[in-house]
Amino acid sequence: MTAKPALSRRTLAQGALLAAAAALLPGPLPARTAHARPPLRRPPLRLPAPTGPHPVGLRTVHLTDPSRTDPWQGGVRELMLTVLYPARAVGGCPRAPQLTPAEAAVFADLAPHVRPGLPGPGTVDWGAVRTHGHIGAPALPGRRPVLLYTPGGGDSRTLGTTLAEDLASHGRVVVLVDHPGDATQVELPTGMRTTVLLGPPDRRTFRTMIDTRVADLRLVLDRLGDLPLAPVMDRRRIGVLGHSAGGTAAVYAAHADRRIGAVANLEGYLDLAPLDGFDRPLLLFRTDGFDGAARIESSWAGLPGHRALLTGANHWAFTDYAALVPRLQAAGLVTAAARAALVGPGDPAAAVAAVRRRVGGFFAHHLP
């Protein structure tokens, strides 16, 4: 039987949640007019290719949870997933864009609001970025470990593509989980959802985020047997990894659910509730440039786990921004100060390789 997450006992009343979310709703964006929009600079934005021996297949999945009310807008809770997996062949299967055209348009407007320093509307063609995941490619036969990825607060699942593709190319099934309401944008079958967060959330809102994400992860675990790639998923070998708020949610989800066998926390705080008796393999990975390092170290104190430090880096170096932001800087669209604040001044290729090596090695050891 799956244990009930400890944080869910503290879930706020629905009215209070909706009020807190409404208080954080972004105001109207500037009007988009043809004469005001500068021409697209179109820097060559590319994601690093995965390093494993297998090509990567990709499927998208929509889930609903009729048992829960969405804490940010009411109604039935909905999720979008991207499932990445080692493919048998990819001929005739196109590479997926990182963002759908509708998502790319929304992200172009919201990017500098949710991540100060990113270029403003009309300067970058975000929809031109392609992943290395081939849509609908047939899966390589075999039973494979399953890894769930939960992104940072305010980020969409697609910003974990580079790491997830590399993990999939080495033989895992990776499920990228979006959390509508705090993700920048998520295109659902029922319409586009945009973030209610602009700026750091207060503690009450952050607790709501984590509580919601833990329940989202539990829903995905419950539904793994119904997903299109279920025949190649070994549900006895399940791991969770997450960045920032996603790292927080990953650890608390594992603390509450014995189905999760190993966890990688990429610079997420762990001070929302006690984690007494935590006994799963745990990677605690942080950067040397994050201004929340003191709180991170304090919240990690006493936890058993493998600690790692990414040098010359900042908080979003664990995401696709590690590769994208330096290219934007080279195109004159991001300042050196903004780059340092987002991903750090270090070599982007070295940062991507170090994160892939450390996270991949951790799961290879604990979920072989």
C-alpha cells in the first residue's frame, strides 16, 4: 500500500489556495503590435545531442485526476507528460520541437518575467529549437528502469530535455512531468495554462506547490501501467529526479512512497517538513554560484546522501538553459551578468557533461 504523503495533511483550504494563486497572477502583458516588435535575431539555439548508444523515442501523454481539484484554478487536475525511451529505430519519425508553436509564442512573452535577463518578446524564435526525441519511434525491446523528472518552480517539463534524453539514450525510460499552474506554460488538450508565479513564491505558496507536485508524481506512479510504453517499463526500478522545487518534491514524494527506489535532488530545499528515517539512495547536487546555498546546506544537514558540487555554475545550469543561455549571450541577447545569474560563467559543455555523468552514474549504480 502506498503511504500518504506527509505534506498532504497540511494542504490549505481551497479558498485560501485560490486567493494565494490569484494574488500572484501576472498582469496583462504589453500589447503585441507589428510596428513595436523588433525583428527576430534567430541565434542558432541547439540542444546537446545525447551520448548513449540508443536513439531516443518520444511520446506525449495527457493525464487527469478526477479525485483532485486543481489548487490554482479549480476544476479537475490535469497533467502533461513527455515519455522518452531508447528506440529500436527512428527512420521516418520526425524530431519533436522543444515547445509546441503555441507554447513557444507564450514563452517568448513570459520568459523575461519568469527568468529576468532572458530576451524579450520578438527577439528569439523559441519554436525553432528541436529535441533529439523522435515522435512515435518504436521502443527497443526489454524492461527498463523508469525515471520521473519534475522541473523547477516556474519551469515547464521541456527544460529538462537535455538531461532526460541522455538518460534515455543510455537505456532508461524517462517521464517528464509538467505541473500546470506553476509551469511557465503548458499546452493541454483543454487549452493553454500559464504560470501564476512571477517572482519567488512565499512560503505558503511554495508549500502548496510541493504538496501539489507530490500528488502529481503519485498520480503518474499510479498510472505507469496505463502509459503507451508500459511494456518496457520495469516498475520495480523507479527513480525520481528534480530541479529546484522539483528536487524538493522528488525527495518528499520518495519519503512518502516506497515505490521510489532512488532520488536525485538538483538544488532543491528540504526544510518544509522533517525527513526522519529517509532511507533511499539520495543524490544532493548543487552549484557553487547559487545565492540560496546557505539555506540549501542547512536543509540538507543530517541527511544521508551522495553530495556533489557543480563549479563555475548557477542554479539553472541543471536545465536546458545551460546550453541555451550561452548561445543567447554570444548573439548579444543576454548580458554576461544575466548569464552568470542564470547558469554561471563556466564552460557550458563541461557543465552539461558533468551533470549527465553524475546523475546518470547515480541511477546506474542504484537502479542498474
